[in-house]
Amino acid sequence: MQVRFAAHRAAMIAAFLILLPGQIGAGAADDPVVPRVRLAALVEKPEPSAPAIEHPETSVAGKWRAVQQRLRREQRLVLACRNDPAACPSDAATQFMAIVDTARLREGRARLGEINRAVNLAVRPVSDQKRHGGDVWTSPLATLASGEGDCEDYAIAKLVALWAAGVAESDTRFVIVHDPRSHEDHALTMVRLDGRWLALDNRRFSLVDAAHLTYRPLFVLAGDKIQAFADSASWAELDDEGTAGLSSPASPDTGSGPALL
């Protein structure tokens, strides 16, 4: 996706919020050579009013709201599978639980690295244009079920897995960056550990300290809002109290805690 910037920052943010042209990270640089884990399609039937894959939204907030709706259904499915693993009807839910459970056995950087590696191995990079004909943000179980996704699908799956593995939402961020080498925008999961921000990137198996990233940070998603970096060269802005990770969906059954425990 190529985002064209207006001179005035407020106009730039407004334009980005209203219409996100194209898609993020659609180029060949999203294509690490990793084995694909075959996963069966979800068998849970979506509610008639909320199909598993909605028509592409044009706003960032709209795309996240659509993901939240699917997360609520996926959360109920995972909770059912937790209660009765033998009767779990979804290979994707089983795969997600395995990723989370393996990560929970580790601490600190090893926990983050396990989630980054596991999601990178489970998903093959394919552009949204090829899959959906437009930019669609996919929920974790749907991404695992298809075994395909682009950068924001990886990032969302990693965020939810991190929350389920016990990482605080306040220590996670969904960040849109610009890659000056490929001239594309890209999505990352950023995690704070011991006061330092680390990138979980579908292009790498290793965790990279923000100070060593060649990407230029553009926007960070906070709840249903998107905020531009005041200084696009500074990752320190992720520490701002007003900036938080994407909010977990509230559920009547589970409250507002981390999704997909």
C-alpha cells in the first residue's frame, strides 16, 4: 500500500482514517520461505448477520471492529475447546491453543519469540488482493484455518496470542510502518519487554529491537483510534500513556479480559 501524505499532519490522519487505499504490505518482501502448516477450515457456522469474512472496510477503525466481531465468536469456540478438547470441532482452535500453551511454558523474550515463530510458520504470506480482491483484516482462527494472510493478519494473530499467553495489552502495539527499501507500508506487532520495544515481524523469525529497525514508524492503533507518530523517526512514542494495544473484544460471558484464553 502506498500512503500519500499531505503536508498538514491533521489532514494526513483524517485521510488515512477515512480511506485506506489498497492494502498494507502486499509485495514480495512479505514472502519468507517457511513451511505451510495445513489446517482444516473452521467448522463453526457464522451467525447469519455476521459472516466469517465481511466485505472489506475502508477505514482502519471499521476493519478492527469487524475483526472484534469475529473474535467474539472465536473466543466462544476456543473456550468450548478448552472445556472439552476431545470434542473440539476446529483444527484452527486446537492449533491456536497449542501455540498459546507452548508459549506459556516460556518466559520473557523466549515467550515472545515462540509466538512470533509459531505464527510465521503456520501462515503462508499471500496478499489480500489475491485472496479477497481488497484489503481485509482477518481474525486469528480464520487466518490459521486458511493458512494464508498478509502482514496485518500475522500481526493480529500474534497480538491475540500474546494476550492469551499472559502478555499485558498495555505492553503491546499494532504499528503501521513504512519500509524504505520496498517503498511499501507494513504492519508489525510491537511488544515491550524490560522497557524496550521488540518487533514481531512476519518477515523475520528473530525479534528485533526497535532501535535497530530500518522501518519508519507511521501510525499506531490504540483501541478504535489511529494515531500518527509526532516524530516519525522516534519509537519512544510507543511509551506514551495514551497509546495502547488494540483492545480485546468485550464478551458477555468472559468480561473484557484478553481474548481467546
